[in-house]
Amino acid sequence: MSQLSITEETSASQLSEGLVLSDVSLELGDGEQRVRVLDHVNLHVANGEFAAVVGPSGSGKSSLLAVAGALSLPDSGSVKLGGRELITATKRQRAKYRLKDVGFVFQSGNLIPSLTAADQLRMVNRLAKGPRNFDPMPLLAAVGMEHRAKHRPGQLSGGERQRVGIARAMVTKPAVMLLDEPTAALDSARSREVVELLAQRAREMGIATVMVTHDREMLDLCDTVYGMNDGALSSQ
Ligand SMILES: Nc1ncnc2c1ncn2[C@@H]1O[C@H](COP(=O)(O)OP(=O)(O)OP(=O)(O)O)[C@@H](O)[C@H]1O
Ligand SMILES: [Mg+2]
């Protein structure tokens, strides 16, 4: 089968197939520490689809997102965005994919300590060569953080940091959003607001979204729910 490679310009039609992982396997560690982290995983998330992945701690959920976001390479299988294969792409192409096509919200927030909330968003816009007149305030307002725009991560609560991370993931209008427990540090009312916002954004902008969550109360907001167990993914 012929495979499109990642090109400099990504056309809308190329992106129409969404995110497709086929037969993805990954083992990590040596000797007795060897773990089958991903076990023949198949996943198709269409553009605008909001999919959830639930499963016990250590089952491979973050590893799945890392592979989907081209942060790590699997041992075998295929990861495609809009028909473009990521596994065989060059390092540079994969870096570009991470920057422009993927909005990643990490389990830990992962903000840059020296930058204010507004500057976290501005930096992503600059790196991705977004508009010169980019205004971070509407995105910060969307997650209820406009009143903390000038705060640095050390001056924010855990939940506030998480909300800035979510706003940052939406800066580049990505083709894929990968959310690793985006609501872990939020109260239940705020969690619901944030997940509703993410789901709405995914649908409106046609973003293929995968959200890892422990929060079963959020699952009614998702289009599809998958379960992860010992590296194996199944529909729920
Ligand atoms: N370098 C490594 N060597 C060996 N095993 C590893 C390595 N990195 C991760 N693992 C194992 O891979 C498994 C999957 O880890 P992963 O972080 O994907 O789990 P998770 O489902 O996200 O868990 P949590 O809900 O706690 O975040 C875990 O059992 C972990 O111990
Ligand atoms: Mg995890």
C-alpha cells in the first residue's frame, strides 16, 4: 500500500481521515522490567470526534498518547494523521507535526516556569508562526483564566496551571488534541465546564481528540469510550 509522507503543507483533504493507529505495539524496559506497554492497539478517531480512554494506572494510557503525538516511536504498527504515516517520517517532520498539528495537554501541566500564562500561549503561537496580532486573552477567558494572565506557573494553583495548559493546546488550531487527564486537578463543576469546552472545540473545528480520564462523570460528554488494560485497547 502506498503511503503519503508528511509534507511541508498539510491540505485539508489529507487531514480528513483523522487519527488512525493500526496494530501498534511497544515494549519498554529490559529483562524482568520488560513491559508490553501497548499490545496491538487499533484506534480510529475521526475529525471532530471526542474519544475517551479509561483504564487502571499503568495500563498504557499516557504511552498511547505519546505514540499518537509522535513523542515516542512504537516497535511496530502504523500511526497516521490524514493518511500521512508518522512512523516513517523524519525527525524534523515529526517535530513539525508535534508543533503544528498536535495540541498536547500533559498529565503534569508542563508549563514553562519563567513565562506568564499569556506568554505561554504567545510562545506557542510564535513557534508555530501564527498570526502576528495573536491575542491570548479569548482563549484564557474560555478556561476562566483571564484574571491570571500575568501570573507565572509558580503563582498559580494546580488546577489553574492545568487550565492554562488546556488553553495553550488550542492556540494552533491543531488537527489532533491529546489530553492526559486534563481535569485531574479541577473540581467537578469546573471539570465539566472544561471538558464541555474541549468537546465543543473539537466538534466545531473538526479536531480528532483523545482524552485520557479517570473521571467517569465526563464520559457522557464523549462520543466514544475505550478501555485500556495491560496495553490492550477495547471499545466500551
Ligand atoms: N522505561 C520503562 N521501562 C519499563 N516499563 C515502563 C517504562 N516506562 C513506562 N513503563 C511501564 O509502562 C506502563 C504504562 O505506563 P503509562 O504511563 O502509559 O500508564 P498510564 O496508563 O498512563 O498510567 P497512569 O494512569 O498512572 O498515568 C506502566 O506499567 C509503566 O510502569
Ligand atoms: Mg498516565
